[in-house]
Amino acid sequence: MADLPRPRDVPEITVDTSLPPEAPRPRRRVGRAGEFLYFAARDRKIFVSLAIVLALLLVAIVGPFLREYGPNEYVGPGMQPPSSEYWFGTTTFGQDVFVQFVHGLGATFFVGLVGGGLASIIGMTVGFVAGYRGGWLDELLNMLTNVVLVIPTLMVLIVIVAYVNARGLLIEAVFIGCTAWPWAARAIRAQTMSLRSRDFVDLARLTGMGTRRIITGEIAPNMSSYLMLTFILLFGNAVLIAATLDFIGLGPTDGISLGLMMNNAVLWSALQLGMWWWFIPPGIGIVLIVGSLYVMNVGLDQVFNPRLRKL
Amino acid sequence: MRRYFARKLLFYLVTFFVAVTIDWLIPRFAPGDPVTSMISRVAAQPEAAAAMMDYFNGTFGLDVPIWQQYLNFWTSLLQGDLGVSIWLFPQPVTRVIMDALPYTLALLVPAVLLAFWAGNKFGAFAARKRWLDGAVLPLGYILTATPYMWLAILLAWLLGSVWQVFPIAGAYGFNLAPAFTFQFAGSLLQHWFLPFLSLFLVGFGGWAIGMRNLIIYELDADYSRYLSSLGAPDKLIRSYAYKNARLPQLTGLALQLGVIVTGALVTEVVFSYPGLGWYSYQAIINQDYFLLQGIFLFVVIGVLLANFVIDLVYVMVDPRVRLGMEGG
Amino acid sequence: MTLVVNDLKVYYNTLAGDVRALDGVSFEIADGEIMGLAGESGCGKTTLGNSLIRLDGRMRHVDGSVELDGQVLPIADSEAMDRFRYHSISVVPQYAMSAMNPTRKIGRMSRELIESRGIRYETVREEYERRLTLVGLHEGVLGLYPMELSGGMKQRVVMVLSTLLDPSLLIADEITSALDVSTQKAVAESLVGLRDNGFVRSMIVITHDLSILHEVADTILVMYAGHLAEKAPTESVIRHPRHPYTRMLIDSLPEVGVRFDQKRLEGIPGKPPSLLDPPAGCRFRARCPLADEVCQEQPPFVEIADGHQVACWKVE
């Protein structure tokens, strides 16, 4: 910077800012990722829940190959309890419950991933923009978020889906993704607003970085753990919503899903006939996936947030 | 204060407006024309059909311009006319809803209130007794992860089918007619219990876990530490923590209302309990779009009202909000 | 003698082992004495203050004793300590500004606190209001919520509330750190007023700001890395410090009126040792210009002049 003219009676100040030489200290730096992995690996909650989810995923991927026939084919005598041939027994019509189960698991993972993923993307977009930009844009997005939040969107879905006749798994996932995002948007907005006032964001703004790059390059990476937790919760949420939709008969019109299995079971009096093998496995499947995700979430929260760590 | 409520009211009105508009819009995007085919099925009885055709023409009629259809829809709505049910022809939708409403409310209101209260109490208790953590925490998370209808199915199967303690279908015994007798009341209660229990349990798990976490957070707050440093008994500290932790729980209740109502609806389906949920299900199966839309609107209004009530209550119990508003 | 601390050791449990925050501390506080407790962050001064009144979850009383007014303080037993808390020993915490329940009016919270300690609020209410006016607050403050007060006001309320029962010993932990300079002066004066009015017999004022101590303290105790370095009357510490650490600390303070080009501002190069695995002997050894082999043995905290104690081999 150019020298500013000085008033005459103030003497020059000389400052020696050189530091005395310091003895080199042995460095034991564990990067942040390393620190997280350390705690994550030692947290029993994360370990067990991750194992469960991965195991179920494996079953969903490998399972369909264990039998040559599809889930809705009539392959044997109906109403059979579990046996060595039909591991989960058969339905009233002689369909293999185990095959239905593994295909249903696949559908569940798909909906969780796509539905949860879409909800995450929408939630992040709305949350980041509202939180970072503020002003009227924030007000507008807030209103939008609150409206979608308050309206029982499952009912909207019920009404929508009732009118659309041919439904695929993808459409269901998209529907869910488009309606499950509000609470994520709110949470991300709050976080963004607190990060927005931090120094490194100010610096980035000063260098002329555009909004989009600031969000993707500065803010989001600093919230990465939070975003991951949000995605996990949205995943679980999407699975639950899909199961409920399927249960009322508003799921995909072809294929099979865990919710649909429960629907069929109730419809065909499995309760009264005591055909527990038809409705117990799908429920357990959902509870295991969603429950493990929730527990994993708690564990990860403790990993990322040192204050919550128990000693 | 007034401005705050005016804003809230405005918001709810806007939301209601959006919901009604969505409801009105949806059938127009459906491929084909499902409604006309339904109407034609029922055109058998001329006089009764006339009322329905009026409504239908007013809101769907192709010879009426779109904006007028929309206005007609609103007019009918504000007059309490939600159309005529196709499946239960010639009953008006409003009548069907009013018949079903008491059953749904009988499930929802006790289950929500009790689950909220008991869950909060238990969560606070669990926060104190850390030895419970090993058992309570996983159980709580499992309960929250359980889809409403599966718990309903489990209870129906175990307590209804296997052990035959409770009935699992209908609101009262099939052989009984509604009357002010003990027998009828007893039958009502018997049939009510399992769906109520199912709703209660899922809610209970969620609130308990939430409360436990909040209480732990409050017990670690500065004011708790200060009181403890001055030797205040645990009871006082806990009571402060509890009262403060209830506030975010209350907010959570408002947010969860949509989910809870949906849970009630699917629970009714499992138990064939003749509330709004069961009727929605039947409406879907029988393609009775008027009934479905009517129930939807009704539920939305209910949820918005409940949200508004909770907003009111919250302002009364949290002095910070009150002060924030009076300050300007 | 109000307070006698003998070889007190308090450690923190951590995943990586014990952090030896207080590693054998002995000193005394006379009746009516305001002792300043100074040192850099992490030296153990807040741990010392805390351990006298409340050990939190991770702290552990390993060794040593504390006597207040001739009675042994059972600091490791929280229930037994309740008898002493508020009545005999009290605290104005570091977080005084958030020490009050945000959803309770101050008067109501005070009443509930006092009644829970077995005292009828009516018997102290008048005195409470009187003392509030003494520190410059209007008694109407009791009808307000904490968020309606400024930071300084909240601090003063907490000061009055904490000393309402006339404790023998008050621990004031960093109470001026978050305030602006003029409020600092007012609060410092209130502190001395507490002792002069007889509301509090003796005081420990914990701070890293030596200039505040110069204003209020009778004696200053300097801590370093869990050990005591020096204790002496305030003037002695400020004008004639004996321990090398204290001397470098005083030297590092800027003097009013002195310019940079006249005298260089020196810090103390280096950092305090980790308390997880502290080095044997004098803990200041690594940064001390006077250190040699004799310092590998822990120097005792001895009296070298009247009322002046130092822990250093290099001081005769």
C-alpha cells in the first residue's frame, strides 16, 4: 500500500516482529478425518448399526439370485409356514415370502436412496439459499417451507397418487423426495446462517467469489458432517413414508415392496389366520433399517460433536 | 403481540388456501377423466343424482370456465358442501365425515395427549437414571423406527388373534347396535383399546427419547450448574430442566401433527376401525374421489387449527417469546 | 484462618489418561483477605476455584485436604458438600451472565433457590433488595426475566444473590472478563465493597488480568501448569516479583506512557507443558532463562520473606 502522509510531530515507529527461533516440536497431527474415523470405529452404536444396514443391503442385492422365480409368481402350495424349501413360508396364493422380502428390501433401499437423496438436494438448495442470502428471498422460501411443512403431505400424496394410475417405484420416490424436505431445509438454513457470519466467508466474499461458489466451496464443506446426518435421517424418513404409502395400496402398481406385503397380508386375513411369516418379516426389515439408521445418526453425532462424547 | 398473531393467522390462511387449491388442481392433472366415469355409474337415480351433478358441474363442469369452477369450489366449501360421496351414494361427504370423525378423534386425542405427557415424564426419568440408558435408548429408537401400521399389526396379531384378549375389527361388536348401555360401552372400549395402544406406543417412544436428550442438555446448562454450585437440591434443578425442555417438545408436537394424523389413519385401516382413515382407504379402493378430497380438506383444516392452538399455548408458556414480541 | 489448602490434587479423567490440573497445591487465606489467583489459560486456576465448591463429572479428588473455618471440606462428596455450599462458601461463576434460568423471573428463581436451602425468603427479601440497590440496581429487577437485563446487570444480580447468606469464602471466577473497561471498574469496586461491608469474609478472585488484581486484591497467588509459583502481597508481586515466571509475566505487561521504540514488548516464548504427562521437576523449566540441572527436582513452595512464598530454587 502506498505510504500515507504522516502528520509531522508523530515519530516513526519501528517494530521488530521477528520471532525468536523456536525449537522444532515433534508433530503428532491427526487430520480431522482421521480423528472422526478413530472415534467412529470405536463407537459400538455405529459399528453395530452399520453392520446391520450393510447386511440387509447385501441380502437385498444377493437375495433375488437365490431363486429363479420372481416375487409375485405362484410357486407352491399356499399358506405354508416357513420350511427348508420356503424360508419365509408362502402367502395365501402360494407366493414365496422370502423372495418377496428380498425384492421388497431392494425397493426399500431404492426409495430411501432416491427419495432421501432428492429431499436432501431440495432441502440443501432451499436451506443454503435462504440462510445465505437472507432478505426477501429468505422470507419467501420460509413461507414455502412452512406451508409444505404444515400440510400433512402424506395426505396430499394419497390424493395425488389416487389419481395417477400407473405408478412406478421412481415416481413414488420422487413424490416423497418432493415433500419430505422442509425440516431439512429449516435445519440447514439455521446452520448456514450461523456460518455466514464467520470470517472465512467474509474473506471469500471480499475476493469476489460468487454466491454459488461460496456455498459449495466454503459453507457446505464446513457443514459436511451435518449434511451427512441430515441425509441419513431423510433416508430413514423416506423409507417410512414409502412403507405407509405402499400399505394403503398407493405404492408402485408393479413389483413388490415391504409395505405392500403388509397390505396384502392384512387384506387376506393373515392376522386372523395366524400367518405370521407373511407380515412379521417386512416389518422387521423396516424397523431394522430405519432403527439402525437412527442409532447410527446418534453415534455419528457424538463422533462429530466432541462435546457429546461420553468418556 | 397482535402483530405476531396476525402474521401467524395470515400464514395459516395462506396455507389453507394453498391446500385447497392443490386439492382442486389435482384431479385436473389426472390422465383420462376418472370422475366422469364414476359419475356415470351413479346416474341411475335421477333425483339424488341431480344434487351430485349440480356439484359436479359446478366444480368440474366442462362448460364452465376454469376460474368459475375454482370459485364454485370455494363457495361450496365455505357452505360446508364437499360434494356427494360416490361410494356411499347418496350420502353427502360432509355427513360421512361427521359420522367417522368421533372415532378418529377418540383415537387421536387421548393417544397424542397421553403419549406426549407420559413420554415426556418417562424421558425425564430416564435422563436421571443413567442405568436405564442401556435398555431405554435402544427400545425408544426401535419404537420410533416402527411404522405405525406394523405395530398395529403386531398388536392385533398377538393380542387379538393369538391370545384373543381383544377384538381386532370394527368399532363395536357386529351383533350390537349403538345404545346407551354398558354392554355397548364395554364393547366400544374393547374395540378402541388396541388401536389406541398402537398409536400411543409409537408416539411414546419418540417423545421419551426426545425428552431424555433435552433434559440431559438442560442439566448441563449454566443455570443448572449454578444452582448446583449453590447447593440447590436435585429436585429443584430437575424441575427447571423439565419445564425448559418441554418447550422444544411442544414445538416438535406441532411439527409432528401431520405425521401423527397419518399414523392414526393407517392404524384404523389395520383394525377396520371406522374413522376417517378407514374411510379414506375405502375411498381409494372404491375410487370415490369426492370423499377422498373431502377427508383431505377436513384433515388439513384440523391440522392447521391444531397448529394454531399450539402456537397460542407456546406463547403463553415461554416468556422469551412473549418478551421478544412486546419488545418490538 | 478462613481457608487452609494442603497439598490439593485434583485430576481430570480423559480418554487419554489423567490430566493433572491441580498437582499438589498448598496455601492459606486469612480472615478478610482478598486473594487474587492469576495465571495463563490452562494453569489450573479455574480448576482450583471449582474444586473448592463443586467437582464436575470429570474431576477427581486425588489427594490433599481443604479446611474452611477449621472444618474439613468434603469436596469429593457432593451431598456432604451441600451443607457448606451457599452458607459457608459461595461462587460467582465465569458464566454469571447465563447463570439464571431464562424462563423464570429473577425474583421467583431467587425465592425458589433460597427456600430450597431451608431459609424462608421473607426473612432475607428486604436485605436482598437493599443489597441490590447498593450495587446500583433497582429492586424492580426482581420482577424481570434475565433476558431483560444487560450483561453487567446480570452479573451484579448474581453477585448479590451468591453472597446473600454472608458466606465465609467467595470465589469470583473471571467475573470481569466479558465486560467493557468501565463496567469492569464498577464490578471490581462492588467486589471490594462485599468484603468491606462484611457480607463476605474472604475472597478468591480468579482472573488472568493482573491489572484488575492490582485494584482489588490484597495478595496475589500465581499459578503455573498446576503448581503454585508465587504468593505475596499485591504490591510485592507487581513491583518485586521473585519467581522467574512472575517476573516475565509482569514484564510482558505494557506500561502506560511507554512507547514501542523505547522498550520492546516481550512475551514468554514457548508454551506450558501438557498436563497429561507433565515433566518431572519444576514445570516452568523449559521456558525459564535461569533453569539448570537442580530444577529437575520440584522446588518446594516456601516462605522467603514475610508473607511472601515462592517455589523456585533460584531465589535465595
